[in-house]
Amino acid sequence: MRGMPSQIVAPGGASLPSRKSLAHHAEAGVERWLLPAILACLALQFYQLFFLEINWDEFLYLSRIYDYQNQTLNRALQTFHVYFFNWLPWVGGDEIRQVEAGRIVMLVLEAATTGFIYLLARSFTSRNAALIAALAYISAGFTMIHGASFRADPLAAFFMMGSLAILARPQLKLGHYCVSALMMALAAMITVKVIFYAPALVALGLWQINRSDRPWQKLGFFILTAGASALIFLGLYLWHEALLPAADLDGSQTMMASAAKTTIFGLELLPTWNDLLIGASKALVPTILLVAGLGLAIVSMRKRRADWAVPATILGLAVPLLSFLFYRNAYPYFFSFIFPPAMVLVAYAVDRLGMTGRHMIVAAAIMVASAAGTVFSLHDRDQDAQEETVETVHKIFPEPVAVIDRNSMIASFPKRGIFMSSWGLQAYRQAGQPVYGTILSHETVPLLILNSPTLENAMGVPVSGPLRAQLLDTDRRTLRTNYVRHWGKIWVAGKTLSVGDAPAEFEIAIPGRYKLEAGSSVSIDGRLLSPGQAVVLDRGTHVSEAKSAQDVVLRWSKAVYRPDFEPLDRTLYRGF
């Protein structure tokens, strides 16, 4: 009632708290549960960083840093992270320890992204609803697993959500526009996937213009911000490219054209629908609230209420999720990048449904329990097989050598051959041009790691996962006839020969020093070798002969070390 005192006076003159004061205390009481819940999820994720297997593209992301330091980085687009993580090669330990160090940084950025979700949601909803939205994001299974992974997505999400949170401020000054433009440009330098955020930026800009006393001035500022961001991006790109002796614009254009053709302009609808369903199952409460928020926002729009701009803007923040309809690479790691702006729908649902403090606490408890369940269910996806492989490679080859593998698993070694992602293999098959014979005719590549079903198939061993594509027959033959198994997934340059009393020719594609493994002496190019002796073989044709028929092996002589235990019988990568 108008004129009612802010405090109620009890009999005897004592003051009782007002309804507003009681509501404030109730909100603070819920907050005391929600903030620790968010911190608990961060702690669980920090624990997980040090045992969860390294994904193949995390190794690849690290390898770009080594390429930059070795001046062999051949494209400027989507490699700007090398400046932020240029220190990683000096971290003690091998590639696995370095990726873990990178993950720690990504976890800090993820925590900041969670904070930006709160700030963005706070522009439209209550404090506790915004906290629930932040918790919904950080507790989701896809965030727990991939939110701090060492790849472009967490870094780009940090920059884009920072930009959105700034532009959602009630009062915008020139500095805010400048920082927002810089963050958008940096995000675009990290990954071109930030284009999916464009509808969210437009929606937020229109909301600010609609609520402004000077809409045309506000529109002008937003246009200038977009233009400034584009100019900053162009400047950063040209500067970055100028620092890369091996890079040019053609390399970036070719990569963009190939990636766009394969990952975006396909004909398949909802190409990763199965991953989307699994992701929802690992984030039940966030999914329910997000879908509820979506429905409530649509209903509010249809009723054309006076505050229609708020639900319209919140729906605009969720438009990036439409990328799931066509984007082929919308794998679980993509979820933690694309969902942050849409989490405002969660906060909107909390407010519109009138969730009480008790409801929020129960929801928070379920989300934390789900996050803990996700982490502890991943213990069988440890790094043990990867650790023993990486450690063994470095013991066999203390100094870097060229290597053929799926994804630059040994990031400090120069990789040769195709990048064996699904779209990389598809582009290779469509080109129909063998590559490994040409590579071996120009370079010495003594190491092969079978960390892909495609390579396992090429070498005639059982595949450890779905075989999505084979190498061309010529490439399979090239690899199979020039490498021998050494230990586990590690193969080295070598030949398996059947020799006898008649001279037999064989080809060497990888020149170097080879050690003879045989039951008795063998003549190579007229030189009699005893078992264990080494011989230098040039690239080309050679002749073998022996008094007694036998199968012998010529093995790369520097591959001396071999662990005295059997490797773990596990695949090196178990998916997302």
C-alpha cells in the first residue's frame, strides 16, 4: 500500500524486517549455496584435468606452437593462440604435461566465461536466476569434459562472452565499445566459428538501441564497433601473417574453402544429433530449464507484452544453437563454445517459473551431483596408454625426427602427411592423389605412430575404432613396405625381407643407417653383415643375398630403446 512504512513496528516498539529486507536475506541465503556449487564444479574439473586422456586435437593445438617456434607454421588463420601459449614448450615434461598446463589456463578462462554468463543473464533476470544459469553451464557434462580442453573453443568463448557481457551493460562508454571490438577481433583470430555468435551480437545491439533515449546514436556506436572489430582483425591477421615465413594468404583461403565445403555446406541435417542427445542426457536439469526458457520466451513474444524486447533478445541470444542444424563438426567440444549465450534462457525460466529458494537449491544439488558423476565416470578414460607411448617415443628419439601420424601427437616433432580428421580424410580421398611416396622421396621420416584406425588399417593390424576412411592403395603400400613394428603403436623405418641364395632386389625409401636382425649372416649390396651389424643404405634399389633362406628385418639403427614390458592394450583416443 502507498505510504506503508519500510519497516513494520512490533508491539513494544521493536522494528521487524520489511518484506524487501526479508526477500534480500532469502536471496542471499540461496546465493550462499549457489556460489559454492559453482566452485565445486570448478574443483571437480581441475581434478579431472590431470587424468582425462588428451584428445587428438589438443595435441594438434600444441603442435602449432612448436611449428611457430620452428618457423614452419604455414597459415595465419586460426593460429593466433601461439602468442598466448608460446611459453608452453618450456614447461617441464613432455607433450602431455604441456597440454595439462594449457588446460589449467583454459579452466581459468572457462571460469571467466561462466562469470560472463552471469553478467549477461543479470541484465535480464534476477541475481539468483543468473547464478543458476552460470551453474547450469559449468555443471553440464559437455562443459565438465571439454570446457577446459586445450583447443580453440574455450579461448574463443571467453572473448565472445566477454564482448557480449560488456555490450549488455546498462551504461556504455567509449572504452566499453573499444574493448568489445578488440575481444571480438581476437576471438575471430582464434577461430572463424565465432561467426555463429553474430545473431547474438545483433540481438543484443537491437535491445540496447530499443531501450536507448538516443537510438540513432546507439546504432552508430554499434556500427562503429563492428567496423573497428573488422579493422582490428585485419590488422592482426596481416601482422601475424608477416611474422610467419612459411605462411601466405593462399594457405588460409585453401583451408577455409576446404573446411567450409566439408563442415558447413553439406547436405546432412542435424549431422551430430546423437552427440546432442548424449549431451542433453549429461545435463538434464540445464536442458529442462533451457527448453522451458525457450518455450516461455516464445509465449511471451506471442502475447506481445510491453516488455516483448526482453524475451525477443533472449531468443536472439539462443540463435547460435541453430548451427547444430548444419554444422558437421558440432561435436561435444563445440557445445561448451556455442551454449554460453543461450544459457540466459535458463535464467529466464527460473524467474518466469517462480522457482523458490528451495527449488533452486535442489536444482543446484542435482547439477553438482551430475557433474561429479560425469567426472568419476571418466576414470577409465585415463592418459596411461598415451603417457607410455609419448614417453617411449622420446626415449627412442631424444632429438626430434619427422613423424607420420594422425594429429601431431608428438607435437615437438615435425609431422608429415595428411591431417587425419574426418574432413581431412574426406578431402584427401576426394583429391585421389597419393602423398606418402612423394614425402618419402624428399624427406627422411623414420617414425610412424599408429594412432588412427586409418593408419592401423594401412599397416594391416586390427583397428582400434571405427574405420571412416582408408588411405589410397599406393599410400598403404608405401607405408607397409617401409616401416616395421617397434613397440606398441610405435613403428620405425625398416624392411622385412625374405632372403635366400639367389640375389633379390629391394627398395629403400627412407635413407639412413639400418641394423640387421637375422638368424645368420646376410649380404647387402655385396657386403656380408652379421646379425646386429648396421649398414648405411641410400634411397634406391639394393640387393640382398644369404646362404640359407630366412626372413630378416632391417631396422632403423637409432631405434635401440624398447621397454621391457608389454604396452597397455588400449586405444590411444577414445573419442569425445
